[in-house]
Amino acid sequence: MTKKRRINRDFVSIPITLDEVLESLAASTDAPPAAHLAELSDLSANSMRLFFKTWAELPDIKRQAIISRLAEMAEDHVELDFDAIFKAGLDDNDAEVRLGSINGLWENQQGWLEEKLVRLIQDDPAEIVRISAAGALERFCLTAELDEADPEHKNRLAEQLLSVFNDTEELVDIRRRALEAAAPLNLPAVHAAINSAYRSSDIDLKLSAVYAMGANCNPSWLPVLLSEMESHDPQLRYEAACACGEMNEEETVPYLVRLTGDEDADVQAGAVAALGKIGGQEARQALLALLDQPNPLLRQAAEEAIRELEIYQDPFSATGFELDHPESK
């Protein structure tokens, strides 16, 4: 019998053995209780061997449920560490388990994961896994862009991702996610790929290009974004508004203010969120004016944008808003 451990206090404070946890994994029809799953955090090497022996015998649907629950728990409780399980899950025979494992590793930025994600986007047989792997690589590209000490790293990432984007035989959804992932890299090849996608007749590639302009944060894209905020296509207006929020350029504020009255609710929400990111007096006044709108969803979006604006840009004004405006109560 293995030694009893005490379950995380956020769950149930009773002692439990790993044997009991493993029995629960095998016996339950769905994912076991969170209190049991919490005991799978940060297992020793010997305990991991015991766990994987049980894991290998579980049906696909059970492994899917467990991985999904572990990913949720890891996001909600930062003290829990299931990375060893998620790492193994990236090689699982079931696509949903691989997908859940990528989601569970959302905060991990270790080199082994970057290499694995590159292999997944290039070789995994499941489209949904490849798309998720590409999305997860975006944070690695952002980190590589900010790391001036290793320019070869970002060149390598760009080459790997753009080889996927430039493959015209590849599925469009895979190509566009590869482009979006590479977007933070401020390199000529990435700029050329964004421009190529923007000029494409495929609307999905064009939407990804506009998204990528915002993630790229190069001011040279501003004229395009300003133009697309007046597009007849609400999808393009939405992506352009969101991209302007990422660019954080105050000259886009008047355009975004106009879009807060757009006929499309998603465009309105995107413009409101962007104003909260950019800030400044004009953006603040526009957001405060929206608190008197009859649309409850628009009011809520404005409240959230004001909160972000005040917390990250002007924390000293937060108290004044809370005291003076009835919508904040």
C-alpha cells in the first residue's frame, strides 16, 4: 500500500493513497472526483510509473474526460502541476487526449514543448490537433520576438511555421493558424506572408492576415487596419478593431469610437475592448458614455473595458469610477 497523502485543501482535507486514486480512475464511469485528481499533481517518478500503468488500460473516452478535467483544474489552481501527464498525453493514440494535453500545457514555455508542437503541426494526423498546436506556438513566437539575445530562435520558428503557411496544398485552416502563430515575429518573411494572405481571395486567409497585423504590432499595418474598419464585411471590421487594440495606437481611437455604434454586436464588442486596451482621455470618455446605453451587453463590455483601462494604465482613477458612477455598483 502506498503512503497516504493529504488532498489539496481547496478540495477535501482527508488523507488518500495513490492506490485509492488509481482505483478511482479505473472504476469510475466518468472523470473521478476533483479531490482524487488533485493527488495526481507533481507525482514522484515511481508514482508516475504506477499511474501510467493504470492510464494505459483506460478506454479513450475515460482518458478524454480525465485530461479535460485536469486541464480545467490546472487553470483554476496554479499550485497543481500535471505537466508530466500532459506531456505523455501529447503522444496518446486518441486525438482528443492530445488536444486536451495541449490545452493543459497552456502556460508551459519549455523548449521541449515548442519542439513537440512544431512536430504536431507538421505531422499530426488530426486537423484539430494541428490547429491547436499552431495556436499554442504563438506564445513561443512572442517570447522569441522579445528575446533579443537569440535571433536564430525566432528565425527558426518563422521558417518552421511559414513552411506550413506557404504550402498551398495544405488545409486553409492549418495555413491560417500557422500564420497567426508566426505573426509576433517582426521579420521580413513574416511581413511578406501576412501581405500574401491579405491579398488572397480566400476570406479566411484575409481575416487571419488582419489578425496577424495586430499581433505583429508593426505601425506599417495601420493604414490597412484603418481602411478595414470601414469594410462592408463585419468580420473584417471586427478583426481590424481587435488588431488596433493590440497595436495600442491612439490615432485609431476615433475609428474605434465610431465602431461602438456598429450594426454588428461583435464589432461593437471588439471596438469597446480595443478602446480599453489603448486608453487615453478620448477612449475613456467614449467608454463612460456607453455606460448609459440601453443595451446591457454593450454596457457590460464598456464596464469591463474601463476596468482594464484603469487597472493597467491609470490605477489611481479606479476608485473615482467606483464611487461616482452608478453602473459600477
